[in-house]
Amino acid sequence: MTSTVPASLTRTAEGSALQAVFLDMDGTLVDTEGFWWDAEVEVFAELGHELDEAWRDVVVGGPMSRSAGYLIEATGARITLPELSVLLNDRFEQRIARGVPMMPGAERLLTELAAHQVPTALVSASHRRVIDTVLRSVGRDRFTLTVAGDEVARTKPHPDPYLLAARGVGADPLRCAVIEDTATGVASAEAAGCRVVAVPSVAPIAPATGRVVVGSLEEVDLGFLRSLITSLN
């Protein structure tokens, strides 16, 4: 987890019950889910295996241990999970080092949250080394803190990453809005007690109690996020 939390950022905007906003990274904030799949396809091709496109929905949004472990089992590749994790992270970093495209509406939303001093955290299942590379393009100063998948005992779909983020900004998880693009991330945020905006990137996500599904971040602004929390009252 990075950065300290200035006292001024632990206060919500006047009249708002929203205490913080947390965003997933790959497929939510930046358009990189395809980068991960391309990296997986390339690495396994070099290992002599072809990945089935249907497996993409299985591994999307998952922590490295789950996604890589699944692909090893599915292909029968003769490689250990630690060895594969290094290869995949290296290949992915080569791609994102040249810059990453932000998802439609992401730039505007981050600017609006900063203008209203809403504590904002980046919460990802990706490893710290990957997050730090992405932040060189997106801007580290946009976030009050960041949480990486290799910094918690249990990453998504467990609630730990979002509970850690809430503690880091001094917020009640029930008063935090989370934006996610995968079922794995949604499950993590909901298990933590947060209100969720799902923006599906690869696999569909169904609406549910406490969860809103939208087509893109262009449909999301601060007023929209505040309304999710005030509807609890």
C-alpha cells in the first residue's frame, strides 16, 4: 500500500454520505485486460501450448495465483506457478511500459473526484510491480493510496483488499463506492460491504441488490456515486 493519507482527504464533501471511491485497475481504469490475455497466449505458445479462447472468461479479473494456476492445469504445461508468474508479469510489463490507454470516462471521473477531495484508492489483484508501472502513465498523485494483490494475505474475491483500502482512508466500507469490471472484483467489494458499480469488460455481470451495472465509466460521475450511498438512508 502506498502513500500516506492527508487529514484533509479523510473528510467527505459537505452534504455527502459518500466517504471514498475505490477503483479496480485492469479493465476498469485502464484498458489492459486484453494485454493480460495476449501475454498469456504468447507465453504459453512459447511453452508449446495453445490457449482456448473460452478460458479467457475464467481467468479474467483473477489474482495471478488463480489465473496462472488454472492455465497450467488446463494445458498441462510443465512449469511451476512461481516460474509462470514471473514470465507473465515480465511480458505484461513490456506491453504497458509503452503506456496504457485509459477506459472511456476514467480521466474525467478521476479529475472530478480530485476536484471535490474525495479519497480515491486504486485496488487491484495485480502485483505491486505492475501497478507501479501503470501508475507512471496514469499518475500516482491521483490516488490517496493503492493496494496490490501481493500486499494482502487474501486477494480478490476475498474482501481483504477493499477492507484494507477503507481502513487506509479512514472510511466505513458501507459508505464506500467501488467500481469493478469482473465478477471476481465485484465479489470482493460486496464481501467487504461496499456499494458496487459494475462496468463489465469481458464477461457479463448481472445487476443485484447493492450493485448497479453500467455500460461504461462515461455513465458514472460523483453525483451518481453519491446517490448509491444516500439510497441506503
